[in-house]
Amino acid sequence: MSDVVNKLIQILEDDLRWHQDLAAVLENKLDAMRHYDLSRLEALSANEQRLTTAIASNEPKRRAVIREATNRFSPQRNTPLTARELAGLLLESRPEGADRVGRRDPEAAEREHAARRLTVLTDMLRDATEKIKRLNNVVAIASNKILGHFDHIFQIIARSGRDIGLYGRGGKKSLLDQNRLVDALA
């Protein structure tokens, strides 16, 4: 079996693991938002950043291996192969001098296994990325709703035309013309 195919399988397995971990982080992030758990939300955001960085840094490796596989299995091709196309080529290819009588050689079984693995990995990665996309949309909507709620509260405080009984930084009760959002937050 080609070393380039094994490299690609390993890269896709790493990507899949990171994507699945990222989906779990996003689900936990939504739960932390529901419970207003800021410390957990901060930790999950840091973990999310670590995972997205890992996924992004793996992308050039995947592209390089795909180029190498394209050069090896389809040198006349101008565009890079997809993992599914590579799987199809693995199933079609037969080593030189292979027995044409129908007996299965170990290399054919290995190519078939690699082709199935590539197909399964691409399906699982597609599902994981779709799940992440849906979760990211929900997180974005929830974040915008929370920010809108806080903005509304701050506008009410800032527009207040009466003394709301706040004390300023100097320890004195604020006067009517001194009602400011900064005082409300302090």
C-alpha cells in the first residue's frame, strides 16, 4: 500500500477527532451560555481556539499529501484529487503482473480497506463539519441575543432621567445630571 494513502488516512483521522472535539466544545459552550457560567465559557472558548488552530494547521499537510497522491495515482490530472476520487482509483488500480484470474492478492485487499476507510472518513468529516456549522449558528444567535439584552439594559440605565440611587466612585450619591452608564457599572 502506498505510504501517501496511509499519510492521508492519518491526517483525516486527526481532522475528524478535532472536529468531533470541537462539536462537543460548542455543545458545552451553549450549555455554559444557558447557565451563565462565565468561567466555563472562557475555558471552552480557549479550547475552541486551540482546536480551530489545530484544524487550520493540519490543512496544509492535507493539501500536500493530496498533491502527492494526485501525482502518484493520476499524474495527468491538473486539479487535486478528492479523498473519494482517490478511494475510487485505489479500487480500480491493479499492480503490474497481478493475477487476473480472480484470486485476491493481499495488496488488493489492503487497497480495498484503504478505499473504504477514506470513504468512511470523508463521510464522517462531512457530518462533523455540518454539525459544527449548525452549532456555530446557534452560538452566534444566542450571543447576539445576550448582547442585545445587555445593550437594552444599558440603554435604559443611560437614558434614565431620574436619580436611580447610585453612588459614584468618590462615595457620593450621584446627582441627576451625573447619571452615567459608567456610574451604573462601577
